[in-house]
Amino acid sequence: MKLEELHQIHRRHLLSMRRSPRTVEFYEQGMLALTRYLDSQGTPPDTDHVSRLTLQELQLALRERGLSPGGEHAILRAIRGAFRWAIEEELITVDPTRKLRMPALPQERPPTVQPEEIRAALKLVAAMDQPLRNRALLLVMLDCGLRMGEIIQLRVEDVDLAAGMVTVRAETAKREKERRVPIGIKASRAVAAYERRERDPVFPHVGELFLNRSGEPMTAGGIHHLMVKVAKGIGVPRSHVAPHAWRRAFAVGMLRGGANLFELQQMMGHTTLEMTRKYVKLLPDDLQRVHLRASPADRL
């Protein structure tokens, strides 16, 4: 079977299951990387020509190209997921990923926007175009922990300022499961000020909350561009203020504030507690304080 044919069948399956555009793109990038590698080797892009050795060589090629460990891991995960699905659907008879060992990921703490960076970012965006939108956007990301895809699809009616709740609709959530997330007073006031004084949709039917200068819904590219300007303006790497760094800051802040893992799981929209548990790793300073207070040896 041609890799392109496999990809298209898998893509239609993902769409029929209402998987998010980012999930569809994730698998597309994996199959594209494999196809390009086979082309570079003069090998027909066919499933019959893909073996475990082929995938190991692809892995080395990605590394030599300078791809990060995370990017390398993601591409191999996408390829493995597509082939395993094809086996289940009996589209192919041999799974080349069956004994493939995934590369180990470095145990690094992922970037989390820090309190001093948050304050600097809020001060900076106040002097930019659309200062009220920018303040509301940053505070909603920090206070609600929404994913970027959920942020850009958030509609005015999804934010109930009177009740202090934000609804993440099923069609915008990663796992297509609706959830309601509380929103605090500061973020609520910022959203109210933006709606009242700055939000100006180009057409009456535009319902998305966050709009660009033209009055159209913000895109992922628009948010990334804003974060690049923020990072440059406050003098930090872009990864420190990337959208997911704000989501991590929400998780860390909630845990420090007394939320338990079960509560955080519901607010973040995780399907398993294990997905939420990883945020505990972002709290080494907190763990050290606990150890100083409760050290068995020190209490002898």
C-alpha cells in the first residue's frame, strides 16, 4: 500500500472520529517525514519498503538534521500510531514499528512562565496595540489553563462573568469533552473591560472572544506572533512565554494554591490522572520546602 493512500484513509478515520485539526496535522507530519526520507533514499514510498531498520535510519537522519529530541520522538510516535491503526484495520499485515524502541527524552523541566515574567509581560502588553485584549488574553490563559486551540475558539457566550465560569465546548476540546473552568476576579474584569471598550468584530456574526486588529478571530499564528514580541520585549526565550508555558503556570499555581490532582485534572481536561501528575515534577522548590519541614533525619 502506498504511504499516501494509507495516510489519506487514516486521515478520514481521524476526521470521522472528530479528532482536532492539531491531531490530524500531528499524524500528517509523521507520514510526511517518512515519505520524504524514503524519497531521499530512492526508495518507493510504499508500506512494503518500511522496516524497523528503515525507521531507525529515519531517526538518525532526523537527529543529524538538528531536530530536537521532542520533535524526533513526536514524528516516530505519529508513524507508530498510523501503522498500528493500519494493522488493526487489516490494511497491512506487518507492523514495522512493533519492535521499534522510541528514543529516550531528556528529563528536563519544561518551561513555565514565572511570576516576575508574568508581571513584566502584563506591563509590556499594556503599551502595545489592543492592550485590553492582550491583558485579557494573558490573564485567561494564566487563570483558566486553556490550550491554545481552546483559546482561539472561545466565544463570548462561553464566558459567563456573572457566574465566574468558562465553558470549553466539546467541539473545541482536545478530547471532545465539554468542561467548565472557573475564572477569577482579575481575569473577569480584564475580559469585561476588553469586551466593553475594545472588542470590535468586523461582522456582527463573529462570536469569537479574542479578535485581531481587523476584527476577525485570532489565529494560532497571531498568538504565537504576540508571544514572540512579548519574549523579545521582556528579554526571555520565547519558550518561557509560549501558550503552553502559561498552561503549565496555571497548573503549578493551582497546586501551590491548594488544589488537588483530581480537581486539576477536571479543570485541565485531562483524560487520566497520570497526565495531570506530571505537573508535580514542576514543583521542586515546593518539595524542598516540604522536606525541610518534615525531614525524618532532621527530626531525630
